[in-house]
Amino acid sequence: MAEQGTSGEVEQAVRTILRHLVEHPDAKDTLEGIVRWWGEPLLRTAEVEVVRRSLDELTDRGWVSVRTAGTGVRLYGLNKDRLDDVKRYLHG
């Protein structure tokens, strides 16, 4: 059985998420909301696990912040302090 989410798929999702956040720096959503609503066909057709791994990578880099709401729901959003790093990554 193939591993869910190759590194190439994760990298594509990372770039898609970052582009969305650069265009909408105040956007915040759950994993499910990001998959469903962030407008990119890539995210809507990607395995949820690919998007989860992408968000994990982005939070590890400090480019995306995660906040847990009282119900245990995790909300992801841009770490605006790292916006210049994100832009350099996307354009580099």
C-alpha cells in the first residue's frame, strides 16, 4: 500500500496554503474548512492527511499558527510576524 501523501503532494499543498494566506492574511480555519473552502481545486481533491501533514510542516516552520478553541477545534492562520519569510519562500 502506498504511503498517504508523497512529499511532492505535501509540498504542493504547502505552497497552495501559503499563497492563500498571503492573499488573505486574516484567514483562519480548521483543517476541514481549509480542505473544503480555501478555493484551490488541489486542496479539495487532496487527501485530508496530505493537508494535515502540510499544516504540521507549516506550524513547525513557524509560518502558520494554530489555536485550539474551547471545544478542542484547531484553527490555523498565518503567523504575520513571518510573512516576509513566507513571501521569500514562495518567490524563491
